[in-house]
Amino acid sequence: MHEYDLIADWYAAQRTGHIGVPEVTALAASLPAGAMVLDVGCGTGLPLTRVLLEHGCHVMGVDSSRELLARFQANFPHVPVVCAPIQSCELQAGSFDAAMAWGVLFHLRHEEQEQAIANIARALKPGAAFLFTSGDAHGSSDGAPMNGVPFRYHSYSIAGYRDLLRAHGLTLESTHTDPGGNVCFQSRKTG
């Protein structure tokens, strides 16, 4: 997203807390040794990619912000990355043991979220976990600007995400809201 290119330095300095760390730690702990994880909207990689790597996962990062990916590559020079929107990123079918999309899907319009989920689902192995965050009420809105840059947010309801996931071979297993107000969706590829 072009907006993140505009705030990359500020974002890198702000994204130092523990939001998402418990959820990603639980995801990583549930995976087999050496699991391949798709990190959608990987940003700078801190702190969440670090959690995956510390648990022995192999990671491929995808982000559409060149500026954030430059910081990611400085943080993790040996981790492969792709600079592309997830909804059109070329991913090998059935190649990932898990995927996560923390703080990214709600930036995509509804039809782009459907394309992104379809693309991620194709890339997952059967039984693979998909952890993501979004809102829990259907609609679109202008959110508070980040470092003066406006962002627009889009979400489905929980039932809407359940239906969208099901349409692409995923089952919604659970949801919860973390201390940062993120609604966390834990799903799994069926079959």
C-alpha cells in the first residue's frame, strides 16, 4: 500500500509492542518443525516475523509497500520476500503449512479481500492454519490517520468472514479480540 510507504519510518518506530505476539506464538507452536509460513503484509517483520523465525519456521513475506519491505530485508536479510498485493501475488499452490495476515486485510476493499483469501487458500496445504485480523461488522469507514496519512478500512461481519472462508475451502475455528482491539480470526484449510 502506498500509504505505508509514506509512513514507513514512523511505522517502524511505532510497531515495537507485543500486539499479536501471543497469537503468533500459539500459531508457531502448533506447527511442525521447519514449517513454511506465508506472512501476508509482513511490514518490517517486527515483532511477528521474528516470532515465527524464533520458533524454527521458514517464512516468505509478502507486502505491497517497498519501503516496509526494505526494512524487513534489513531485519531479516535471508528471508525471501515478494513486493506485491496479496490478491494478485503469484503463490505456488499447496506450498504453505500456515499463513498469517496481521493488520492487512481490512485495508483491502471487500472484493479485494475475497481475492486475497482465495489466493491464500490456494497456497495452503490441506489442514494448514490461517490466522488473520479484521473488523467484526460489515462495512467501510475512514479510520484515524496514522502519522497524518488517512487510511480507509473495510470489514465483513464474523458471519460474513465465515461464509467467505468456507467458499474458499477454509473453516473458521475461533475468533477473539486482543488487547489492541484487533479481531483475530483462526481458520483452517479443510480437505
